[in-house]
Amino acid sequence: MRIAAASPIATADRSLASQIAAQLAETNRASLRRLSVDVRDGAVTLRGHVGSFYEKQVALQACRLLAGIVRLIDAVEVAAVN
């Protein structure tokens, strides 16, 4: 991760990304801990692959529980785990 000058928005985005990562880790689902979280100006993008639609919904709901998210962009793909 590249760290630039700490503007208030950048600091808030990093804090929000950390909170989201913690929420996903609390689900105790390994596939959710591997999701990529990108936060820019309060807009959160979740990317990656999960094994079921249920896991995708758990990830999105974990994000919705947090304050400070301006927009939630779902780029999570459901892929069969081999």
C-alpha cells in the first residue's frame, strides 16, 4: 500500500478500510478475509471471489453496518470453489 500525505479524507478512508477488514475477519469465513477493500472519498469497493451467494451477502451486510460509507460498490464474484 502506498501512503501519501495524510489529508483528513485519506486518513478517514484508511480508517474505514481497517474497520471493514475487521468486520470481514469477524465473520470467521476465510474467503471474506481475502476480499480486497478499496476506499476513496468514502466510496467502498469490495473485490474478490467467494464460494457462495450467501458469503457475498454476508460481506456486503458487514459493510452496511459501518458508519461513514458514502457508497458501496459490489465487485465480488461468486465462483465455485474447487
